[in-house]
Amino acid sequence: MPRLTREEVEHVAYLARLSLTEEEKEMFTEQLNRILEAFAKLQELQTEDVEPLSHVIPLKNVFAEDEGKDWQSLTTEEALANAPEQENNHFVVPRIVED
């Protein structure tokens, strides 16, 4: 099985615009090689007769049914009742845009 070299890890880091320390380069080289070894073991499995799955656990719809509700909207007076300041049926707020 081919292994990643330190130079290949440095090249990938360069492409990803990552600045790695010498310790990180060594650590990532080891970790990536362990990941590749795990994938190599998975490739040894006989999977010809196994159907592909979208999920390992059977899923069911967990959402509630849509139900229409008779919502009552606020009147303009009710909406503005607690407004600190109002004018012509609108909220008055401080101007935040600079000239």
C-alpha cells in the first residue's frame, strides 16, 4: 500500500493555504497514513452482494402533520400599545445611518 510522504503533506497544506509547523507536518503525515490504512482494510471486505444504504438505521417521518390554525393578527393599536414612541401608526426608532 502506498504511503503519503511528508512532501505530499506539505504540498496539500500549500494548496489549502495552511501554514504548518514541523511537528504538525509530522503528526498529519502519520494520521493521514493511518486513515489510508483503515481504508485499505475496508477494501478487503466482500461487498458485491450488499445493497447500498442511504442510512444504516431505518428512518421514519418524525414531523407532525401540517395543521391549519386560525391565528388572530394584532390590530395596529395593539401592536403599537407598548411602543416607546410612535407616529402616524408607525414605530419611531433612532436614526442609525450616518450622513
